[in-house]
Amino acid sequence: MRGKVVQPGLNFEYLMWIFTRISGLALIILAMIGLVAAFIYGARTQMDIGALLRWTFFPNPNHVTSTNIPDLEPNWVNAFWQVMQMLIVFFGVTHGFNGLRVVVEDFTGQSFWRPLLRGLIFLLWIFVMIVAVYVILAS
């Protein structure tokens, strides 16, 4: 019995495999940017570890308002940090939902459920992205 012959070229599975690696690296880089920025803006002496981690992984000025950092508004409330939040959410949510898709497809195989579940995962991804962007822009 012969195994399945792999088709060369770009296909959906290969592109998502590449995206998973790139998104993981992007999440690490974005977290490092948030961590370095927090230290530059005074996290060393004016922020506890919980606020520092919240800022690192979801840089929202509302997360650090309870700290005693002076002049919070000029440094952290700008469009740059909203873009950073959206990038973190996009890469994190898409990375996670792609992993969910792979696990679901491993368990369903080539049945008629596969396209239905792919569509459901896609709709959930769209919903989560819309809610996340709303929360980022509204905060």
C-alpha cells in the first residue's frame, strides 16, 4: 500500500503552517516591544509585576491607571499602542484558531463535518476579531 503523494506548491495547509511560525515569532517580538516600552516609561520603579505583564501582553492605558506613574496620557495613550494591541490580538487569535482548526480536523478526518466545522471556526474567528477591535477602539 502506497502513502499519500504530497502535492508541491502553495496550498492552504502550507500557508497556515508558515503563518503559525510567523505569528508565534511576531507575538514574541510584540511582547518584547511592550516590555521594553514599559521599562522606558517607568515600570522599573512605579509598576508592580501584574501591571507590567498586563501592559506587556495587552498595552492598554486603562491597565496601568491604578499605578502611580506620572504623566500616563502623553506616553501611552496614542494610536501606536492601539495598533500594537490590534496586532497582538490579530496574531494571537488567528494563531489560536488555526491551532483549533488543526486539532478539530485531526479528529474529524475527511468526513462531511470538516467543511461545516471549518466554517464555524471561521465565523467564531470573525466574531472574536470584531469584538476585540471594538474593545480596543472603545477603551
